[in-house]
Amino acid sequence: MTQIFIVRHGATIWDAENRYAGTSDVDLDPSGYAQAERLAAWASNARLDAIWCSPLRRAQETAAPAAHAAGLELRIDNRLREIDFGQIEGKTMAEAEQLFPEEIRRFKADPASHPMPGGEYPHQVARRAVSALREIAFAHPRGRVLVVAHNTLIRVTLCSLFSIPLARYRTVFPAVRNGALTEIGLGGENAALLEYNSPLGTAGRAQTPIQTL
């Protein structure tokens, strides 16, 4: 099996207000840059064979120090980008509920069948992300790979890999902490969850309470 270490990007300037970033390009905040440095320290001794990440800036800013520390090329895969939240991009849940009360009610009841207004369906996100991870595993058999991605993408991907209904992604996996590590094993059609949502350090936002999006 290939060991894949999936890390959510560091905290951003929108995270403090719990705004939906989705495919919007937002920068890391100071704690996010600190989380990127902790990831780099981990990567320097992790014996990694490759580092992949989402094309979004917050993911690249998190992954780049790790790639430098590990002496590896940072590889980008567009399939690892976050879900598109459509008309809710940049808004909080409270703002979304004011603008689209009925749509958000349906989203909360079944986010897989009723995505955010104008947003991407989680099934589409899961298919593209699982495809990317399986290709990465095939390219690095029995290797160790770091993947830097996003909160919702990670959760729907885990549901898809482990046969959990996507309608339950917000309850089974309430959120992934910024800078936290999830380890999976992939080989052929087999998948194993080895570690979930573990902070890399003892300081910073990685240890704050989970905020559900």
C-alpha cells in the first residue's frame, strides 16, 4: 500500500469568521504560515517520495515550505481543489441562511443531494479527488506521499473511500483542523484509514475547537 498523508491547508484570513472559501483564492493568516512551517519541519524527517497539492493559493502556500524542506518538487493537481460553494463563497453560514433560507435548510438535511446554491455536487468532488489519489498511489507504490488539500474535499473523499454515504459527511467528519494530518493507505481497490485529523504541533489554530462548515 501507498501511505498518503493528507493535510488541510493552514488557517486563512477567512477562517476566523468561519467563511466558506471554496474555490476562492485567499491567503494564509499568520497562524496559517506557522502551521506551514510545522508541516515543513515534519516533512524534513518524513521520508517522503512526493508532495502533491491543490492549485489554490492557500494550499500551495502551505505545501511549498514542506517541499523545500523535503527536497522535492511540489506537484499540482487541479482535481485536489476545494468544492465550489457557488453563491455562498465568502459568506458565513448565518449570511447564507439569510439569503437562501430554504436552500440552506435542504443543504443541512442532505448536503450531497442539495449543495449550496450554484455550488458543486459533493459526488463530483469525491470522484475527482479519489481519482487523483488513486493515480498518485499507482505512481508511488509502497511510497510515502504528502497531499495538501481542503476541508470539505478531504471529508467527502474519506466518505467515498470508506463507503460512508456522502449525505453524512458533515456529521461523520464534522471538520478537518487547519494543518492537521490524516493518514490513509491505498493499494488497488483497498483503502485503510490509519490516522485522522491529528495536529502536527501543540501551538496555533490546529488545536482550536472544530467549526463545522
